[in-house]
Amino acid sequence: MAAIRAAQLGAKVTLIEKDRIGGTCLNRGCIPTKALLFDAKMLHSLRRSTVFQSLLPEGFNPLESMMDRKEKAVQELVKGVEVLLESHRVTVKHAQADLLGPNQVILSHSDGTKEVIEADSTILAPGSKSKALAQIAPDGQKIITSDEALQVKKIPREMAIVGGGYIGVEFATIFNALGSKVTIIEILDSLLPGLEDELARNLRRFLERDGIKILTKSKVESFHPVEDGLRLTIDTPRGIQETAAEKLLLAVGRSPNLDLDFQKAGIEISSIGIRVNRRMETTAPHIYAVGDAIGGILLAHVAMAEGVVAAENAMEIDHEMEDRSIPLCIFTHPEIASIGFTEKEARGKGEIKIGRFPFRSNPTAVISGETDGLIKVIAGREDDQILGVHIIGHDASTLISIASSLMKQNVKAGEFGRLIQAHPTTPEALKEAFLDVDGLAIHLPRPLRTKA
């Protein structure tokens, strides 16, 4: 994003990549996991379908086909990015890069040769890596990270997942659909810490209904190898439990890659990441940093926006990252999407009103057989300002874009409730949730009232 935007503005751009174009999201993150999740969702829907369930043969194993399709999707998108870079005349160099000075970058090529590039401006986007735990070290076989989970050749009979954040619950969704016996072990008191509580509670209920075991306020005390996997001892609120795991997936988040020689360029860093301001400027003149390496919200769409901001400032177009709500999507089954304040956060800022609408009352959700979940809208009681929208259910990742646009344009909750939505669609459910903020939802039964 940064390279293309700078090229659009007339810069002569060199992009240096030591691995594959596209970084973590395209090669080992968002894209491959969502490709697998798409197929897992189809498999889940077929198994629940009264029409197509009988088409699934006994012992059906789609893993190899899923992995092949995932690779093809990644390769197609990587090729697409390479074509985009070429069309914008961005020079791509495959090498290991490091900082040599305030305006110099040194490249180490695979053949052992070195190259120094001088630049008027430099943008750093070294990304992130999977976190590990001191007492549990990945071995790539029985103890794996998300990187190895995307390459498994055989469906594990049992999979234990340490970490109940978005990485953990998405992989739990994939392997549960494939038939693995999945256990999530989360040290905090709920899944998806920081998410709207009502969504986290509902997701836990849906995952447990699908057979996933969830242990919160729990941690792995010890483990030892056995012939076909590991034997885990887990400390839980109900006491010590033991479980078998053919694979143990560490999904405890990601941390910034900080392997560059920042000192040579005068760049300040911390354990959180590279220090930047809202213009994405580091502490060194004409050097910018974006993405996971600066810490904060580690999401691809945030990194993309930061890349544009950095490129424009490098080309002397004043641009700051906006202090606005950022949408979050989690591609479990059902999907989760969220933007703005949680109910708890909103109550800390003043009087609020809340609207809810269940997907079971939306015709499109009923037609598709995806009736789990709800939409929750939080608005200011006095000014009707939209403070937060939280969705678990059908089309959540699409509906949140509508909510994001409403908040960006400062549309009031009541105003959206007056807009006509096509029928039958899921945006009708979003409209009903906004109407319910003032008790005006049309497709919800009126609450029973008792005489005083």
C-alpha cells in the first residue's frame, strides 16, 4: 500500500522483501485462514442442512483439497499484488535489508553480495511474529504456531489451543469443522478479551454447542510427550484436568519484529514496537514505520491505512491517522464484527440507550439457515450518536462496513432507522436494531405490559 501510494504521487520506489510479497496477512495470516474458514463454514452448513446433509459420504476428509485451494487463493493474490507493483513501476528487490544510517539501507542478497540504497525517505514495515510462551516452545511438530497450522497434512484427532483470542477461536472453528476434538485454554476469564461481553458470551455458547471444550481462567501447568502427541495437565477453576492432544497450537498473539539496527538510524523503539507519531514518523527524520511493527491494533486494514499516511507524508502531503473507530472482524461460525465502544465503555462516558435484533427474526437469515446471533447498537441517550455496533451472526463482516460508514458520517441512530433497506437482506436486521434503540423495531414482538 505504501509503495503503490508513493508511486502514484510520483516517487521512484524500491520495495525490499526478504520472503514473499504480501507479508504476514497475505501469506500466513488473513488470506489463508479465511480461505480455510470459508470451506469450514460450507462443511458446517452442509452437516446442518436437512437438504444436503446426506450428500456427505461417511469419513469425508476435505483437508487436502482445502489446503490446495487455500494455496491457490494465496498464489493468485500474491501474483495480483506483484502485477500491481509492476504496473506502478515499483522496483522489487528480494533481499534481507537493514538500516545503515539515517538515509541508507543495506541489502544482503541470497548470493552473498551486498548493496546499499540511499533514499530521501524510508518506510519500515517489518511486521510481526507469533508470540511464544517461556514454558512451551514450538517444535513445529507436536507444538505448533499458526504458521504450521496452515500446513497440516492430517486432521488431528485432538487439538489443544492455548489462547482464546481471534487467532485461537478461528483455528478452533476450522479444526472443529474438520472433526478434531478441540479444547481452548484461555488464561483470562473470557474468550476474545476486550470484545463486547455479550458477543463473547454468545460465541462461547455456539462453540460449546458445536463440541468445542473451552477452559477459561486456565493454563497449562505441564505437558509431556506421548507416542501420538502430548499429555497436558491444565490448572482450571475446577481443579487440575488432564487432556490428550495430538497437536498443541500456541495462539497467544503476535509481537513486533524488531530485528533491524534501529540505533544506526536514530530510531527509538520499545517493547511495544517502533515509536511513531500520528503522521507515522519515527524519531528519525524522513523515516516512517507502519503496521504490526509499531504495535497498537495489529490488523491488516489498519496497516494499509498507515501505509497510505506514511507515503503521503513522505511525499510532503500532510496526513495524520484519524482517531476514529476501527472495525474488527472475526471469521468464526457465526461471524463476529464490532466497531466503537462496548456497552461497558459507553456507560463510562454517559447515559446510553441500546437496541438489539436477533437474526432469527430476519428473513434472509432464516432462508440461509443462519439464525444464530444478534445485532447490538449502542447510542447516546441525549444526542442519539452511534457509539458502538456489535454483531455476531450472518454477514457480520459485511454489515459492519455499513455501521462504519454511518459512524464516519456522524449519522444519528434514528436517521438510519428511517432509511429503506432492500428485502430480503441482512441490512434489514441492522435497521431493526437501530429502530430498537428507541423501542421502535417493527419485527420484534411488543413487550408484554402489566397494568399498574
